Amino acid sequence: MALSFSSPLQLPSETLSNRLAKAAMTEGLADARGCATPELARLYETWGASGAGLLISGNVQVDAHHLERPGNVIISGPQDAQAMSALRAWTATARRHHAGFWMQISHGGRQTPALVNPAPKAPSSTPLAMPGKQFGNPVPLTEEEIIDLIARFANCAAVARDAGFTGAQIHAAHGYLVSQFLNPRANRRNDAWGGSLENRARFLLEIVRAARAKVGADFTLAVKLNSSDFQQGGFSPQDSVQVAHWLEEAGVNALEISGGNYEQPKMMNLEGMEKADTSGLPASTARREAYFLDFALAMRAQVNLPLMVTGGFRTAAAMDAAVQGGIALIGIARPMVTDPHAPKRLLEGASMLEDKQSQVRLGGGWLGPLSPFKTIRAINGFGLLYWQYQQLRRVGRGEEPDLRLPLMKAMSAEMAAQKALAKAARG
């Protein structure tokens, strides 16, 4: 009997062939100008052949001075012929096997690395509570700058449509700029863009309205939204439900549920989350296979938007049950780093996905993920991300993932690559 996630899904721009989505993962494969490259196209050609009904790009940034990391694709205004040609080559290869392809649109805000910008713009001057000096002290945005950014997000969505993407996803999760506006711990403004939830959500809702006016009614417009920031006094589950209602009224076509930020990276499922605030969330959310599913199912009972859940899915049975329970799309991320054809295996009858990265660590004991030292846990967690980035670079070069790649070697190579890109971007 066919599993529920193999059924098609109708959206304004397209009919997806199934409910499996390659979730957004930062690639870092753009050139110093922020243009798509042959390596980026090759990576997505591989994922496009994976059997997934939908692919979602990593962060495409609306401001060259506010990247999530060096190597992001940048669309800060009208695209010249070379940049547009590169975008169209990217979409053509990604869609060769008829998968849907959405552009994820973002701005780093205060989570912009100091390597890119030591004085990033943000809603308020509240800095990230992170060890080390990876992030600079933010500078509050003026209202004129906020209005300009709304136009940039809308322009980026229009470019996505012109370049052949089948949809656009506004990134309002994971602590990036839109999420910062929603988070009262990061947004200390006392004007029309801060204070009440209605004011804090204004930036996101104005982006959605402006983007919809640019792309029309027949283009899929989605939002990625936190279920919670997992911080006392942050964006709460109750806030998330209310914002989802407003997004539905504003004409959003789909909503992806996630959670966390750099201070509480629940979306990465890193170790060391013992002090995360989960008040308002079902107790089973932190225990079950898909760690945002409980909240998404509760939200599904209150909003009519198609919902996508990413994070922790590994078994076909859990994915099937989620779709039967009303979830529209199942996001798959980490397994597709080391097994780019993971969706095809599920559609062909595999009972589960193997997370081959689970053993990639600095070591056991005091150096392991459960080390009592926060810095060691952070090195383990973010080191694993750098290991993933190096695997994506390999696939972009036409090579197979290397599961034996030492974590410290991957960290060193990735840091060198990012520094070289940042230096080239500065000219």
C-alpha cells in the first residue's frame, strides 16, 4: 500500500509529485559577488534527482552586508544579465527531474558573522549571547532602512519568479532578522515595529504583502516560522499561533514550522539544550522522533494553511503518520547531506533513513557532546555543521560525500574557505 507521503500536493504554482521536501540548508557555494555557481547548480541537480517533490534553497540574502555566512547567494536589487543567467542555470538544473524549487529569502541581522560585518543592523542593539567574538554588536535599524528592507524582500521574490523558481519562502525563523523582529528579547523597539506582538509581526506581514503584490496570486509564497525561540521571554508558542493566523489572512500559501536561534539552536538538534525553555509546548516535543511535530499538529487544528515540518524525521512510519495527521510536507535535511538520494529510498520502500553523521564528533567523554563545558559542546555542534558544509562542497564538485572526513580537518578547511570568500568580497 502506498504511503501517504507519496501522494501529490496542489499549490498555486505547481502540483508537487509527493510530500517529501529537501529542506533548506545553507550551501556557501556562491561566488564572491553572491552569484550562483556551477558547483551550486551541480549540487541541486543531484538533489533534484533525489525523488523529493520539493527542494528549498538555503539562505538567499537581500543585503550583501548581512549574510548568514560567506558564500550565500545575494539578490539586493535588480540582477544584471550575468547574475540572472546564473540563477536560471541553477533553477534549470534543479528542476530537470521536475521537482518544485523554492527560494528561501533571508537577512542575517545580528546573526551576521563579524567576518562579514562587525556592526550588523538589527531591530535593536541587543547583542547575541554567544561565547567568543564571532558576532559584532548590532546597530538599530532606522524606519527608512526597515521600509527599504521590505522592498528588498519583495524584489527578491519577484526575481525568484523571473528566474524559474516555483515558489519563495520568507525566512522568519532561526533567529535571523525577521525572527529578531518577532522576538521581544531581540526587539526592544518602542515604535510601530516593536512592543506588542502586532507591532513585532508588522515587518513580516508587510514583507508578505509587498512580495504578494510583486509575484501575483498564482505564485507560491511560503513562510518559515518558529514554534518558539525556546527562551524565557522570547517568541512563544502562543505568539506563533497568532502570527500564523495573520499570515493566513495575508495570503501565505504554506507554513514551515521550526524553532530556536543561535542562542538556543533547537533547529540543529545540537546537544546542550538542557536549559532551553519549553513552556507552552507539549512535553513529548523534545522526546519524539520529529521534534516540532506535536506543535505543528496542534497548530493544524487552528489554521488551514498547508504545514511543513522539518527536524528529526527518520522513519517512513513517522512520516506517513504525520501526513495522515494533516501535515502537508515532510522536510528532510541532514540525511540528504550524506545520502543525496534519501527520498528515493523512502519512496521505493525503505523503512527508515540512517543519520550517518551521528558518530561524527570530537570524541567521547569530556570532549563529547555531553561535555559539561559549553565551549566544547559548541565546538562539537558547530564543527558538525562545518563537516556538513564540506560534504556539500564535495557534491558540488561532482564527488561523493566522504564519511571518513575528520571533523577537525573539515573545520579547518571550511574556515579557510569562508575567510577567502569574505576577503574576495571585500575586494
